[in-house]
Amino acid sequence: MLKSFMPIRKNEEPKSNEITDKELYLNRREFIISAAALALPIKSDGKKLNFTKNQELSTNEGQTSSDVVSNYNNFYEFSTGKTDIVDLAKNLHTHPWSISVEGLINNPKGYDIDELLKLFPLEERVYRFRCVEGWSMVIPWVGFPLAELVKRCQPQTSARYVEFVTLLDAKQMPGQKSAVLPWPYVEGLRLDEALHPLTLMAAGIYGEVLPNQNGAPLRLVVPWKYGFKSVKSIVKIRFVQKQPQTTWNATIPGEYGFYANVNPQVSHPRWSQAKERRVGEFLKRDTLMFNGYAAQVADLYTAMDLTKNF
Ligand SMILES: Nc1nc2c(c(=O)[nH]1)N[C@H]1C(S)=C(S)[C@@H](COP(=O)(O)O)O[C@H]1N2
Ligand SMILES: [Mo]
């Protein structure tokens, strides 16, 4: 039942090329065949977003195909599987949706998602994305910098961390009926990480509204950290003084640190993090320090021993 994150099974690092070749190829082929039979357009029916492209903060590496990004997911609220989440998440109601921004700030407020997205101009940023399980993708996100929201909140001097909480609703999220993780899913950043220009609140991918399985209507994206920091379907953002108890760190502290910076020199206790498989590629590539964003983010951690603060 429990997949690669959990301690009771041996490393099940996914063979991404296999996933692409077998499951996705078959799914895609079936889909094309049935869509053709019904004369449906193959293209998703996602809603287009208005945005500008931020070239400066984008990688020009080849983008992972949108079919892979929206059909191979991690979202334990629905399933510990990867390819069943797309179906299980179909009925998640993402409108109306409100996000409570609270804690040690002068400007606490409950935001309706549509209201919130009108406050900040949306940008497309193509980021590398590295899962702790050993696979990586290149994804064009559409969103706004978290820093813009943080500034609007006016954090008090006592605010040192930001906590993010996913929706808790076992009726909509069947995975929450299982105790596989403590619910709701919680993640956190230090305030300076939250203010970093690379840190994005994403509302879309590939120019369209985020599919439910990718964390609609709003999820975090922190490209220099392992994927589990990028918490999905957020309902609460809370400014706090103490380091938040984050889900994976609290559940298995020896394997998943609070910082979760991508670091090829710090092995996961059950597997090396030195290499990764870019989904769709055959040969593994070397994992880069901070997922290739060292020039931008290494300064945040100069005072830290990254083997202890993993
Ligand atoms: N709420 C919530 N957020 C989550 C997860 C989850 O299980 N629940 N999984 C994380 C992990 S491990 C990864 S790799 C990414 C996957 O994002 P994607 O499915 O959009 O690629 O979401 C992260 N955010
Ligand atoms: Mo992950």
C-alpha cells in the first residue's frame, strides 16, 4: 500500500522511462483511440490564463510533456499511487475556494481564489522540479511570486516562518480516510525563503488553469527543494514564530528534513540522491546542488550545515 516515501518498503524509485513508455504510452494511446472514435479534440479543456513569460527566471531545458505532468502525480490525499490520482481528483471542487491568510501579520484576510489571482500579475516560469524519489521534470508554471502576497500581508517582526495547509475534506479527498499521513498536509518555509524571488504560488501549468491532480486551485512551487515542499490545494497560509511541524518531517524525521533542499551530497537513508531520471530520458543525469539554482539561493544557507539541516 505504501509507496516509496514510506519506510516499510524497499526503495521503489520509479523508472520514469518505463512509466512514460508503458503506462503513459498505453493510456495516451487508449485515449487517442477513444477520443478519435468520439471525434473529441485531444487537447485538454483547461481554461487559458493571461500571463507574461519570465525568461530570466526560466530554464530553457526541454519541457516535460504536459501529458506526463498531468498524469503522473504525487498527491496522497487521493492515492499513494501515481497514475490513479488524475481520476480520483476529478471531483475536487476548486470553486468557490477561499484561502485564509493569518498569524503574525498586520493584514490578515480570507481571500477568494479569483479575487487573489486578480491582485498579482501572473507569470510563466519554466522550472526544474525534482522529487525526492529520484525523478525530475521541467514544468512551465503560471503563478505569482509568493513574496508579493507576503508583502501585502505586512508580517510582524516576530514572524519567522510561513506555514501552508492543504484542504482537509475526506469526502472529496478519499486518501484522507487512510492514516497513511497525518492530515491535513502541512508544509513550511523560513520567511526569507518565502520572500525569495524564485518562490512561486502556482495557479496553472502549460498556460492553463492547474489541473486538480496538480494541486488546484493554488499550490506552492519551490524549485530548489524536493517536490514534497511544493504543497498543493492550499486553504491556509499562516505566519508563525516557530518552525512549523511539516508533514513529512514530522512523520519520518530521519528521512525528510524541514529544509529539503535538493542536495546530491546528502543521501536519503535508503537511496542515493546523487542522480536523477529526467522523465522521458533513458540515462540518469547528475543531480545538481539546489537543483541547479545554487547561484540564486545558496546565500540563504551560508550559516547552515546542510548535512544536518537537510
Ligand atoms: N497536499 C499535498 N501536496 C503535495 C503532495 C501531497 O501528497 N499532498 N505531494 C508532494 C510531492 S512528493 C510531489 S513530488 C509533488 C508532485 O507534484 P505534481 O503531482 O504536480 O507533479 O507534490 C507535492 N505536494
Ligand atoms: Mo515527491
